[in-house]
Amino acid sequence: MIDRSEQGKAEAALRESQAQLTGIIRSATDAIITVDSEQRIVLFNTTAEKMFGWPAKDALGQPIERFVPQRFRAQHSAHIRRFGETGVTNRAMGALGALWGLRANGEEFPIEASISQIETAERSCLPSSSGTSRIASARKRPCARARTG
């Protein structure tokens, strides 16, 4: 027999937990983008919208490569494929220097990015991955000034 009051408490706790997670993702200062096993975007937070110039409603369902400049797409695909097979990446935030992102208007810009895998019950064959990005140029400018100044 199911205790309805316990079930109600569990459902309320789940809703609260989901609301907290949503709030954290929306307010994060790094762009958070999650893709499914086919590399299509399933989560695109507010910072990602601002960084890439695309509203989440338009980014959802798009291939992640839409946000990678054409000249880096083959390299990016190979890296993602290796990451999916091994779960190992050399792409920790800031470890490789700047990578490049592609805005909706076609502008390329330097970013730092990290990725991680998320395995869910619904997607057990190939893991989803989630990444964070930040614009690299703002932190690199003082170093460039120091070298020239």
C-alpha cells in the first residue's frame, strides 16, 4: 500500500530540487550547454544565449557544431568521438588555451571550454555530455598588455 502523504512529500521535494537546479543553471556565469548522444543541444542556459547570440528556444535541437567555426569542426568531431569512447578529455577549463566559438552573426570568438559525461537511464547506450564555456578574451587582454607595455 502506498502512503499518499509520503508520496506527496517526495513529489514536492523533487519539484523543489528541480527548481533549485534550474535556478543554478540559469544564473551560472559560465555558458552551460548539454548535448544528447547525437550531439544535439538539449540544454542551453542564459549565459550561452548571451555568449552565442542565440535564444535557447532556437538552439535546442541544433547540432553543437553549429557553434564551432567550420575550420575546427573535423577536429571537434574527432575529439568528441574519442571522449564518447573513452570518457577521457584533455579539455579542462583553461588547459588548452583558447578554443573558438561561433556566434549567430558569424563572429568567431575565443572561449575556454570543459566537457563532462552524464549517463542517464534513458540514454544508456551513448552518454550525453555537458560543457561549460567562458569567453577567454577578457582574461587574456591584461596579459597581452603586459607583454606589449
